[in-house]
Amino acid sequence: MNSLKIKILGLTIGITIIAVLLGTWHNLRTQSAMIERIAAHNSRLLSDTIRSSIRTAMSVGRNDDVASILKEIAAEVTISSVRIIDQNGKILLSADDPEIGQMVDAADLMTYRRSPGKFSFTSQTENHFTSTLPIFNDKTCHRCHSAKNKILGILNVHLNLDSIEILQAKGREANLISSATIIAILIFSITFFILYYVDTPIRQMVEAMTKLENGEFDKASTNITSSREMSTLSIKFNGMVNRLQSLIDSTVSYERETAVHREKLSHQSEIENMNVTLEDRLREIEYLNITLEERIEEVEEANFKIADLASDLEDRNTNLASAVHRLSSLYKMGLAVNSTMDLNHLFNLLLHRAISSLNGNIGYILLLDKNRNTLRIGDIVGLNSPDLDRSMTIELTKGGVSNWVIENREPILIRKIGDSRDFSRMSPIGFARETVICAPLLVHDEVFGTLTIANRPDGATFSEEDMEMLSTIAAQASVAIKNARLYEEQQNTYLNTVHALVTAIEASDPYTRGHSERVTRYSLALGRHLDLPESSFKDLEQAAILHDIGKIGIDDSLLHKVDELSLNDIDRLRQHPMIGMRILEPIQFMTRVREIIGQHHERFDGQGYPFGLSGEKLLFEARILSVADSFDAMTSDRPYRKALPQEVAIKELEQHTGTQFDPRVVTAFIELIDSGILPG
């Protein structure tokens, strides 16, 4: 496995496969986004077309044709159902006659109420869209409908996306096949190139040198034409072999002639002449030796050139390995920053990854406050000073590294801060800087902070490559931070909307005003007393606030009814946990909150509703909420009775311990009351 050929092939093929797979993944993501936009556009066009047909029929006084239009449209394969509902969710007209007079799902009603004056749609499943579009009361309709009614009804259409999903699957299959083909072609091309232009010439040269060492001069020749450099090396080697063979042949020939002359000389004069001749031959041999040494130097020079070529290949291999390492670090960084939407965790993760990739000592993120023209610390890693104030604000002044980066909107590299007159050695955060790189955090050319790495454990300085690496990390971080902020804003918007709905429900009923607030206070006190994990507190708090949100789907007359409730009334009231779960279903981060709300009327013995769960199958938060809700309901005035005394309510809890309520939760609740913590 120490072969240079295998190393080059492995690295090159690995990079090629990663690049093609990343491109394929990006294309598939783009296709999914396009499918969703096409579905929304088709839903809007379809709803507009249906509404136009209905308004045309109504404008000519053919109101009876509206039902026929709905049935004709419902016959289309791509349409699951089409109805006309009122603003309270009651079905006025439908392609399916048995639906008329019934109530639509809460999700359909919420789709309309999100945008009551215009087109609105919601993706309920992967292949199902729900859209609503109001039908306004135009002047042409006043002869049949009162001009006081602004909206005659709401068009509710369910669009089936199975055909679009089939097209998407075919596109995905074609994309994967083309990517596999590209990878195969690239692997074949790279393998052929390296084997033909590098491996084959080197093997020919090695074989020729081996034959030269064995004295096979006639076989020690090469004919390499794969590249200009290898061809030149082959010609030089062949010339060297020919010259060496010629010199050896000449030497052998001279030695043979000398031996022949010695045998033939019988007289002194002949011997003297032979000596002279021998001296001449010796001088020639010396000359040949000198020539041979020169040729040997040429051989050594050729060997040096070969070594230089090998060294150059090794340097390129090292650079390639370094590039692969940096790409791998960036890829891992991208996976890490996209795995969380919590800003504090995201800042800490970014800094640890950046310090590890750039071999730095200290890293910190500063966030810009444009209104005050100051910076605040987002997070800092590597500086554990007890005097560090993480809530401090830093003024944007001349001489600050972050100030320079924000003004110029580009990264900066300071190899040795002691050699720079523009920047101070001491950081405003409170440490001495030796070498610094800083990059802006920006989205759409808007700077909202900086990412800085300072100092190195070995005392070395940062390089241009390090600055480019940090700039790339900062670009990834900017997008991740922006997405996390948008996600946080979306969560707050959802929660504020749902809280407003709860407030509206309680405001309409003087008997339940403040009920959710008290239940929340009781539930959180119980959770702390029972050592509920910190991660569950937020879910318990949200569930307590929103536990009766499903009553928005119950008639007010039933909620305020003083007379004895019928079995049908009780059954309708028991629907509010399920209605609450459906209302919160589009909010993905409230999955556990929905489950708690759906179980807050379950009983410990399994006789509750709506699921009939019992014992440990019930979420512990739901068992806490059940006790808090029941106690407040008993100690509050209701339309059908006055509030019960606290002592009576406690006896009710004790009597139903183990049947309706979890014994551990009831015991803890009574302990809180006895200690004076509850109620309050």
C-alpha cells in the first residue's frame, strides 16, 4: 500500500466521488423545492379557476349549477375533495353530498384564518395540499344575497400530488444514474492517465536500469513517447548506455592488441616500442577513464533529475492531501452547523471547530448592534479568565480589528500584531494578541458580526491559507446563524399566535379567565418539587398554557351551558384534546407538547379519554397537568356550580388517587399546599 500510484489514484478518485455526490445531493434538494413551488402555483390556479366558474354561474342566476360544478371538478384525479364552507367551518356545498352541514377539520379552518382575505394553502402530508380561497359578494350577486355579507363562502380544495411525486421519483432516478455514469467515466479516465503517463514509463526505466546492471547493454534501451519529459529522459538514458558500451568495447580492444604485441615482441627494440605503445595506450586509457567519469557524472545528473521528478510528484501529493484535509474539515463543519438551531450551541460548536481546524488558542464571535454602534460577545472559547464579562459591550473605535473588518467588509490577517502600528496588542476582551485572523459574518452584503481566531500554541503565525479557510468557515457560519435566528423568530411567532388564541378563549368566558395561568403556576411548582428534568420544563409550561386551546372548536353555548349536559354534549366536550392536537399539528417543534395536551384528561387507571392510556404509558408531564387542571377546576366558579372549598378539593384528589390521578403527583401536590407554596 506504499505505492505512489495507489496513493494518487485513491486520493483523486475519493475527491471525485465526494464532489459528484455533493452535486447530486444539491440537485435533489433543488428538485424538491421546485416541486413544492409548482404544487402551490397549481393549487392557486385551480382555486382561481373554480372560483371564476362559480361566480360566473351565480352572476347569471344559475346558483343550482354550483353543486354540479363542484362534482365535475371533484371527478379529476388530482383533486381529493372540493367544498364551499362558511367562516365557522361548516360545509355549505360539497361534491360529496353527505358532507353538507358537517364541520371541516380544524386544520382546514386554520388554513383559511391564517390569510382570511386571500388565497392560502397548507401542505398537510408529503403528497397532499389544502387550499382556501374566499368567494366575495360582488354587485352581481346582490339580487340573491344581501350586500351586508362581504363573503358568501370559502372555497376549500384538497389537491392530490401523487402524479407530481411520480415525476419527482423519475427525475431523482435519472439524476442518480447520470451521477454514477460520471463517476465511472472519471475513475476510468484518471486510472488510464496515471497508468499510461506515469506508471508505465517508470516501469520501463526500472527494467532498462536492471538490464544495464546485469551487463545486457543491447537490451538496456527504452522507447518512451507518452510525454515530452519522459521522452527526453529516455533519449538521454539510451545515449548514456551507448557511450558506456562504446568506451568499454574500446578498452577491451586496446587490451587485446597489447597482449598480441607482447607475444610477438622478441627483441629489446620491439619491447621498447611496445613499451612506448603501451604508454600511449595507458594515456589513452587515462583519457578514456576521464571520459568515463564524465559519463558517470551524466548518469548521476540523470539520476538527480529522476529524483527531482519524484520529489515534485511527492510535493504535489502532499498539497493534494492538504487540500483534501481542508475540504473534509469544511464538510464536517457544514454538517455540524446545520445540525442545530440553538444559537448558543451553534456559536460554541462553530468556535470549537474553527479552533481545531486552524490550530488556534482563542476564538470568539462578536455580534454587531447597529443602533448603538457597539459589539457584544456571542461566545468565546479558549479564554477562561475569571474577570471576563460575557455581557460586556465593545465600542466600535479606530484601531479595533473587528471595526476594520466591519468597515471594509473583508477578512484581515495580522501575522505579528507587534509589527503593526494600526492595531493594539491588547484585545478589548482582555488578553494579549500575538497573531490574529478575523472574518466578517454577513448575509446578503449585510454585516452582523465577526469571527476571530487568535494566537497559536506553538507560537507560529497564521498564513493566507488560514485566512481563506476562516473566510469559508465564516460564510458557512453566517448562513447557519441566519437560519437559526429565523427559526427562533418563527418559534416565537407560532407561540405568540397560539397564546393569543388561548387569551381570546378565556376572555370570552369569565368563569375560566386566568385558569391557564393558574394551572401553569401549579404545574411548574409540581415539576420542581418532583425533580422534573430541566429539558421537560419548557414542554410542561407550554402544555399548561395551551391545554384548553381545543375549546376553540367547541360551541360557546355548550361551554357556558348551565343545565345538565347530555351524553351527546359530553361527547362533544371530550373532543377538545384532539382538536387541540390538530391545531398544534403544523408546529413541528411542539410534538411533545401536543402529546401532553392530548393526554391531560386521561386517567391513571385507563378510564380517561381520548386514548384510554394508563399508568406509565402516560407522559409524566400529562399526569402533573391532570392534577393541576382538576384542582383549579374544582376551586373555581363554573356556570353550573360555585367553587368548592380547598379542603373538599383536596379530599377529591385523595379519593381518586390511584384511579384518576398518579399517587406520587397527588402526594407532592398536597405537600406543596401544606407548606403554603400552593395555591397562590
